[in-house]
Amino acid sequence: MELLSEGAKALGLDLGKEKQDQFGAYTRLMLEWNDKINLTAITEEKEIIIKHYLDSLSICGLAELNGKTLIDVGTGAGLPGIPLKIVEESLTVTLLDSLEKRVKFLREVIGQLSLKGIEAVHGRAEDYGVKPDFREKFDLAVARAVADLPVLCEYCLPFVKPGGFFIAMKGPSVEQELEESGKALSVLGGEVADVRKLVLPFSEYERSIVLIRKCRHTPSGYPRKSGKPTKSPIR
């Protein structure tokens, strides 16, 4: 936990003992459930802290989280949504994943960590993006290494209110994806507000964070039906 605490400080965050204990419990649950279902290929605690937790927390200084609503699309093991919720208790979080077993794990974590104002939902982004209770209801949408940026834009922008942001967490080389996303952004009502490059603390892992502002409503035909965004991205 000392590594996590020092890494968080490098990102401008102060983690007290209670939050460190929550991250410790989260790690134990992740490794325990990973024996039963595929949650993560990273099983060494140091690597979990750097590649999962510090990576997740790297967006804290990029967007205002206090009192906001956030949907984590394709959350997997709950990343980055659960670390963000632990650090910013006032953040209301929805974790969306298409695999029911992973959603059961997420609900177990939420219960064991006594987290409030967070829910895990089983479903696909293409289906939930058209539901009235979810469409354009969130201040922030975030996705971490789920798909190429043109596809991610179609998954995520329909959830975001005009004036809100979609945060795409990507690897070191994002320039080509940005170039290929021009048409998708134009169609879906987004524009690139910022691109941040960083190296995760205590590592050489380079990351890019793309901040996309939702500047107008997404047309009603998007997202398209399940599978279509992946098979035929907007280009």
C-alpha cells in the first residue's frame, strides 16, 4: 500500500488509511475471483497497483469529479470506475459490462467495500446507449482499452450530456486513432478538447488520455445495433 500511497501523491492525490484498506480489499477480491473468471492477466500486486490503480487514478487531475455522474463503459474488473469512486466519494458511478459473471464480481466488491452511490449493470453499450434512463444522463463517460477510438466514441458519447466529457484511456500511440476519429466525432457530437501524455509513477508505462467534449446532442440513430460499431466503424 505504500507504493499506492506514494504513486497517488505523485498524481496529486492523498490516500488515507481507510482508502488504502479499501484498495487492499479490492485487490484480494480481484485475485480470489480471478481464479474463477477472467478478470485480469495482471496478478502481481505491484503491477496491479501501477497498471490498474495508478493508471485509473491518472485521470483525476484532468476532469472535475466532485459531485459528478460517471459511466464506466466496458469496465471489466471495475477499472477505472471503482478506484475513482474510492478516491472521490461524491462521484456517482455506473459500471457497465457485458459479462454477467464480471457484474456479479463488481457487486461483491461494492458490497465488501461498503461503497455508496455506485452500481454495476449487465449489458452492452449499444443497448444501454438508447435507453432513456441512460442516454445523455452522465457528466462523464470513461473507457479504458476497450476498442479503437472511432468505435469507443460511438459506444460512449451517447451516454454523455451536452457539455460533459468522454475520457478515453489509451496507450502511448494515439495519433492515428485521433486522425481516424474525425468523422465519428463530427457525427456523434464530440470534439477533442485535450490529449495528455504521461508516464505512470514507478514505471516506464506511457499512457495517453484523450478528453472529448460533448458539444451537441448525438443523433437518434446512434449507437447502432449491437456489433455494428465494431464491424463498421464511422470513418
